[in-house]
Amino acid sequence: MLFIVFKAGNANYALEASQVIEVIPLVTLRACPGAPAYIAGLANYRGTGVPIVDLGRLVGDAPCAVYLSTRIILTPYAGGGNQQRVIGLLAETVTNTVEREEADFSQNNVAVPGTPCLGKLAVNGTGFIQRVVVAQLMPKELEHMLFTEPEKSAS
């Protein structure tokens, strides 16, 4: 299988290419006041507001740095009731792809309660590459924010 490889924090990650709609350059984002810190903002993607999740904040300690290789990976995100939206994953060093077999991702990470559930690890040179499964990575509150109708104010 083909994977898009990127960095968040000091770790290397891989997302199955079949889950990628498009990789776009970092664009100016509209702020989302009151949103969790891992929401970097909204991007205009073909006339639709797409929430951008900063993977550095979500899985690491700091926001993604702005490099020439920092990109937004657009991917589908499914919510309850067969609803689906496009979200963007802000990541660093989005410059490579790698071919890996399912069996290559066989090593488990140390599970820490309260942290996002990433995927399994594969050996990559002298380090590791961790497979990202978007549905497992995203906090449940994101699903609520994306798929719950906003309350209408009383006029």
C-alpha cells in the first residue's frame, strides 16, 4: 500500500494514500475563536470551509512549524449517522511517500490513557513510522463540533 509520510512534533507518521483527497500548500487560515487549541482554523477549499487540525498540537507539544514543506492533507472524516466532512491535517515535512505492507505495521505503541489513539508502528531505517488512522486519532469533541447543528438564538 502507498502511504503519505509526514512529521508532527519529532515523530514520523504515515497516512494511507487512499484516505487522502488532496495535499495542498499551507494557506492563510481563518481563526475559530473558542475552538480547541488543536484546531488551527478554517481553510477555504473549493468554496467550503474546512476545519484544519494541527497535528503538532494534537499529538505533540507544539503547533506545526511553518516550513516550505508544511502542508495540509485533506481527508474525509466520518461522523455518526453516515455523515461525512472533509477535514485538513496540518503537518510538517509532507514530502514523501512510502510503499508498505499491512504486516509492516505490527508493533504497538505504548498506550497512554487520555491521549489520541494512533496506529501501529513500523520500523523505518533507525527509527519508527506510525500509521495514522484518522477516525481513531480525532477527539470525540471534533465529531460533535462538525456534525451537530448549531443552536438557533431566540429572536
